[in-house]
Amino acid sequence: MNNSLDISKGLDLNNPVLSIFVIISLLSLLPAVLVMLTSFTRIVVVLALLRQGLGSPQIPPNPVLIGLSLFLTLFIMSPTLNTINAEAIQPLSEKKITLTEAFHRAEPSIKKFMLKQTRQKDIALFVKLAKEKVPTEPGDIPLKIMIPAFAISELKTSFEIGFLLFLPFLVIDMVVASILLSMGMMMLPPVMISLPFKLLLFVLVDGWNLLIGSLVRTF
């Protein structure tokens, strides 16, 4: 991991006090790790776009969307997390390896997941911005390049899915707006009339089943 982020450089992680300090510091970074290194971003953005498409900005509420996104993330990331647990966390807890070795062992698993979801174009962008040589092997891509490339790839994918979600709801909004306009009811907000029809459509096609199933399959 010569080109990777090495937080242990210059630190004696065999010191128990220092090791505890590093672990606590890493725990404080868990929210950022959750957002930037897992499937959480794609899921929560798609669910937020779905809510906007339905025309109900507060329903489902944010805690529901975040909770659903979190548990779906755990479901999707479970193979990767199991590998990291077996190869890095368990040996570390049994004091068979050091904290530094645990990072080295965990890095390939998370990189493997991220590489599958990241576009080569996005990786090339950050390699160029960092003014570094193009890595010969995918595993040689440093985390400082891999993480932002993965993040913008996830955002693009979530926007593509969101666009497809918006289309049927947009059609309903246009039809309702046209009908109200033809009836001269220009003062009545179309959203008030279209929302029940959009909810009915979403329920009839078993929208949650289709959406969640499709989201999980994209990984």
C-alpha cells in the first residue's frame, strides 16, 4: 500500500493507549466512511428522488429513508464486511496482527467492491487531477483517487435511476394539469389531484418491491 493512505505512518500502534486513540478517531469517521465507501449514497439519493417524484417532500420522513438506506446498505455490503471481519477484524481482536496489518488486509476487499461500481472515466479524471501515473493494476489505485471517483460514479448512477423513476409521475402530473386547465380550474394546485393517482400507481405496480429489488441488483 505504497500509494495508499497510511494513517499509521510514523505511529507506534503497538502502544495500547495510542491504538485506542486511533480506534476512537476512526469511529468518529464512520459516518463519512458509510457515505463515501458503501452503497449508502446511491440508495438514499434514489429514495429521496422517489419522494420528490411522488410530490410528497415529507413522506416518507427522513428517519424512515435513512433507516431503510442503512439496512439495505448492510445487506448489500454483507459479503464485503464478512470478508473484512474474517481477514482483518478477527485476527486484530485476537492480537494475531497489528492495527496496521489489519488496514492492509481490509483495503483490498473494500477496493474490490468500489471498483465494480466505479467508471473508468471517473478514475481517470482523478488520476489526471492528482498528476500521478496511470496504475498498471486496479488494485494499485490509491484510496485518495478511488474514493472520490467512486462517489461521483454513485451520484451519476443514482441520478440515472431517479430520472427513470420520475417519468411515469411526470406523465401523471402533465395529464392532471392539462385536465384542470381545460376545466378552467387554474387556481387548484395540480399536485393535490395528482398525488393520490401517483400513490395508487405506485401501490398497484408494487413499487417498493420493484424499486428495492432493482436497486439491490444494480450492485
